[in-house]
Amino acid sequence: MKINQISIFLENKPGHLNQACKVLAEAGINLVTLSLADTEQFGILRVIVKEWERARDLLKQAGFVVKVTEVIATEVADQPGGLHRILDIIEQNGLNIEYMYAFTFRRENHAVLMFRFNDADAAVQILQKNGVNVIGNIDLFQQG
């Protein structure tokens, strides 16, 4: 139920984001979703792709610093309080969210969020025990 996310460290200068995306595009690797965070000097592009191992290798060969981390995708009711319900479960069970971002598609009446937890295995167990649908690779990549 965990999904491999690629983090690409980019110097915060014109063209660096485009170069990373170009490497993936030229290899025919589709970005299922992404998040970009920056500081004054560098940025972190986080991407979810089906062929994460190939993408990682190509980006490294192109000179990018790349890290692979495990994240969890969950369905969240797309209504007021939907996120609050999930966050309540997380808080009550002492899980720490390192970061999160929204997905680029919906599943019926649910939004999809990506979470990076300090303990991914515990998070999956706790979320599932509390009725939260944790989305696996098969479901995720059928959409993208």
C-alpha cells in the first residue's frame, strides 16, 4: 500500500525544473502527480510515476540528485470535514505528517491526498483499521 515517490533536488534557477521534466518526457514517463516546494536557493520536485525505478535512474544519469521515499495515498471524502476526519485519526494515533499534497484526479466523490509519515507502515495499519481507504499502486496507476 506504500507508493514510491521520487524527490528531485533542483537549484532554484530558471530552466532547472524544465530540465528534469524534459528527461522524463523524452523517456515517455508520465507524471501522475507532483509537488514543488522551494526555498531561496533550491527546490524539491516530488513526483509519482509508474516507472519510478527507470525515472530515478534516468534522472541520476542526467546529473540530478534524486531520493526515493515511501508515501501513502488515501481517499478523502470531498466534502467539508473530509480532511478533518483523516487528520483526527492521525492525531489520535500519534502519527506525524512530514508533508502532504493533493492529487490531480478524483475517485468518484473522493479527493486523493498523498501523505509522507514518519512511520509509513504504522500509518497504513492505523488508517485502514479506522476505515480509511489507502490506495495501492494498482488503483493509483489505473487512473494515471
